[in-house]
Amino acid sequence: MTRRTWTLDELVEGVRTADRRALARAISLVEDGDELSYSLVRELYPATGQAAIVGVTGPPGVGKSSLIGALVGHVRGLGRTVGVVSVDPSSPFSRGALLGDRIRLADHFLDPGVYIRSMGTRGHHGGLAEATLQAVLLLDAAGKDVVFVETVGAGQSEVDVAGVADTVLLVLMPGSGDSVQALKAGIMEIPDVIAINKMEHPAAKTMLNEVRSIVALAEPERRPKILLTEALRGENVPELWQALEEHRVGLAEDGRLERRRRSNLAAEVFSLAASRAEAHLRTSVADDPALRHVLAAVEERRLDPLSAVRQILEEVFALDATNDR
Amino acid sequence: MTRRTWTLDELVEGVRTADRRALARAISLVEDGDELSYSLVRELYPATGQAAIVGVTGPPGVGKSSLIGALVGHVRGLGRTVGVVSVDPSSPFSRGALLGDRIRLADHFLDPGVYIRSMGTRGHHGGLAEATLQAVLLLDAAGKDVVFVETVGAGQSEVDVAGVADTVLLVLMPGSGDSVQALKAGIMEIPDVIAINKMEHPAAKTMLNEVRSIVALAEPERRPKILLTEALRGENVPELWQALEEHRVGLAEDGRLERRRRSNLAAEVFSLAASRAEAHLRTSVADDPALRHVLAAVEERRLDPLSAVRQILEEVFALDATNDR
């Protein structure tokens, strides 16, 4: 069996009609940094902006994937289509890893209204953040009503979910002491909604109170709703979905959704440009004697690091570095 | 009383002789992104590279500052001078916050062989990562034998301590479930030494075994030493210092220290250049109609984000963006 070769037009049409094989091929091209994938997203971009993008973050092991699985089931029950992009390397959202009690997630793989894709395995030529954004845009263009983006930690991963999501859900569980401390210390940004999963755990209520007292210090309109959930039995999943919906509707009503998306997009574009610039430095150092010369001078303590940075900005990026401070 | 104005020569001389007021002024200039601070570090950089740089990372609340305080006491007892740079906003290493049982840390402020500085409070024009690097270089140039750099989390802060440190110490405590999960999932990089602080806690031994079984999967030469400590009573602090020393000596013996420093420096220079490039975009967008035009096209869904990135790389940074993949 030979692998089918897709033309750009076929891919555009295939993604627009949410054809599974077209989506699969499109996201693989995105992961490979294939030139075709850039053309594809360029074509489809005007059709995006319709999906509700929900970022789901939290430390590994708290049950993010199970909770997304339960939310997908609930949202499908409401007649809405769903896409899932997982950029958590420890996520079970890859066909190979769907074992044990997670097998129920596999049901969704057969539902034509659901498309699930894990981004944890390939090379990502343009970086994982780029690939994630492109995959989300493809699912949006495919007409998915809701797109969940699963990422690890808050700032612990390369991908900052806040840059693409309309609503950020933080999932914790009893034992998530480090995350609670990080919220308390103001190091982790306060999300839009918090789920404390594994509500049967004896320490769940204590954690709820602790988290509640921390977010009580935030301004009223920025105070997230906090829910106790049990992903595997689906407990409080409808309530969680309602909280996510309410957040988005609240944003949309008074124009904040547009403003948030605008500032997210600008920040995302600048951040991706900076990543590209850094990747350019890494890949060109081998062929660029001037760049190697600068690094050698730093290693030999003849040129200090920030003078080297300034030289690179001026000579490689053609920026006047002194103007920036 | 008027504030003393320092000339560059006075600052160079003052830092070289570890004058406290000169160091204080120099680091304040670094924090302000003052042009004088760049000249100062440029002058002093050839004198750096002598200090042992120990990065101390871990979630907030595990006792990193107390442990550094205890290590400082131990290292001073060995007759060595010490600098501490704290980039943890929740750290008590600021004069105002030295209360309760932390008062003992204040003793070190009076010891002329110790210089402690918290970086959590000011504007940091060039970014916190730049300011931290510059402060570490100043303490190194001031002849401190050991420089501790305290940062929050692994990847949770803007500053990646691995980029400047010879040795990375991860501090955990019973309850650090999220960090243990992150280590297990391979999301958090395995450090050089691990301290499980608050060893009196009933769950300390369980955590020790859990962490031990995780790092057992690493290659033997990358397997960190793990110690139970009790910072406030100084328990196992000499042993912890010995583990940190052994790590560095082991690296130095077979040339790995030089290689690590070389690749750290290159990565740090590239990362700072990328941050500068991003800051340049953020600050110039207000005055640059072309850049605003690009962002407007993205917002209006006429130009997709990665085409915008490509335009920015080509037009603002004068890079040929198509060559990088």
C-alpha cells in the first residue's frame, strides 16, 4: 500500500470538511515543519476564530487527560464537535498508550465528531509551540466547536497555553502541594477555572479550602471558579463544563474576548519570532565563522556575554541594540 | 545626605576588592539596565570564572533559602567567601522579610565574607535573566569562592538556573508531589544533587524512596546524590555541601566542567539575544506602523500567525526565514 500524496487543494478541502485522514496528514505535515503545512494554514486561517479554545494545564499525573475525556463525552452529548491537541509528553492521548481504565478515551477516537491528536512524539522543526498553534488552527478551521489543548504545568513546558486559549483550566489533585505553593507565591498565574480532581481523596476538601483562600486575594472579576471533580466517574463534569462556558460567555459579552485574543495573538507572534531567531542562531553557528568567533571570545573571557548579545543583535539581526533600553 | 555617585573606575576597583557598597551599587545599576553596568561587567569579565556557581532550585516553600543560609554558614566555616543571588520572588532573602526563625539568615548580612542580594523587586529593563547573569558575574569578579543562585521551580521562572550554574541542586520536601511527578514524567530535568528538606516529616522517607526509584532510571554518571536535610537545625548540611563539591570536582577532573560552561554560555547568549529580540518587538510596535500593520492583519484573520512571524524575521531581523527549516 503506497501512502497517499495530498495536494494543497485536497488538504484545504479535506480539513474544511473535517475529513479525518486529511486532518491527520495536515497535522503530520505541521509536525514535520513541511512547507506545505504553512501554505495550508495560510489558506485556512480566514476560516478560524470560531472554536472555543480551552487550555487544560496542570502537573503530570493529576488526571488532565481523563478529565478532558470526560468533558469530550459531555460536550458531544450537547451535540457539539470537539478537537483535542495534547502537548503533554506524559499524556495517554496517543493510540499506543490507551491502556487500562484509560481505554474509554479510545471510544472518542471512533466518534467522527471528535479528533484527538498528541504532539509529543515527533521532531517539530519549527518548535513545539508553533506546531501546537498550527494544529489548533487546523481543528478550528475544520469546524470543531470546542478545541481542548492539554499542556503540562504552568510554565513547565515549552508551550504557554495562555497564548492560544480563550479559557485556561488548571487541574490539580490532592498532593499538588508545589502548584498550590506556586499559586500562593504569585509565581503561577491564576487560571480562569480550577478543577481539583480525585475528589474522593481524603485531602481533597483541605486542598479546596487552601486554593479557595489563595484565589480569594485576587480581584473579584479575576477570581476563578473552583470545582471538585472525579474524572473517571464523570462527577461534576457537567458543572465544570458550565464553568468553562460561563467564563467564555462572560468574556464575549463585554468585548473582553476580542481584546484577549488580540493581545494573545500579538504576544504569540512575537514569542514565535523570538524562538525562530534563537533557532536561527543555534543552526547557523556551525556555518557562521563570525558567530563562532563571538562565542569563542566569550568562552575565553575576552568578551562578556551581554556585549556578545549586543554584537549578535547588531550583526545578525541588524538591530540597533542600544536603542532598546 | 546625598547619594554617592560612582565613576566606572571606582566601581571596577570597588567590586574587585569586594567592597559592599560598590557591589550594592553595581547590582542596582544592573537591575536598572543602566549603561554603566554593561561597561562595568565588560571590564570585570576577564576576572570571572573562578567561583563555583551552585544553582538552587525547587518549588516555593520547600526551604531553599533556609538551606542556602545553612550552607553559607558551613562554607564560611571552611574559610571560603560566598555570594548569594536570589531570583525567587517568594524568598526571604531581602532585609525586610527576615523575620521569625529566618532571623539567623540576617547574621550573614553582617559577615564581610558574604554578600546576599535578592533580585525580586525592581524593574529589570533587560529582563530578569540578564540581571541575574550580570549579578553572578559581579560576585564572581568580587572574588567570592562560591556563588549560590536561588530560583523558583524548574522552568517555572523566567530564569533557567542551569544556564549559569556548574552544579544544580533541586530542593524538595514531603508534599512536593507535583515536582516528583514532573521528574518521573521526564518533564523536569534531572538535577546534579537533590535535597529532601524537612526530614523530620513522617512522609520524608517515602519521598526519598520515590525520588530514588525515579533517578535510578538515569544513566549511572547522571544519577544525582539524594540527601535528607533539615535546614533549620543544620542536619546533613555538611554532607550536602560535600555532595555539591564532589559533583563539581568530578566535572573539573575530566574536562566536563569546561565543556558544560562552554555550552551553557553559548545557550545563555543565544537565549538572551532572543529575549532582547522579543523585547525589541514589544517596545517598537508602538512606533512601527509596519509591525502594527502585520498584527492587524493577523487579528483580522487576513494573515496567519506564522506568515506574520516570517515577515517579521525578514523585515525586522533581516533574516531569510525560509532557510531555517
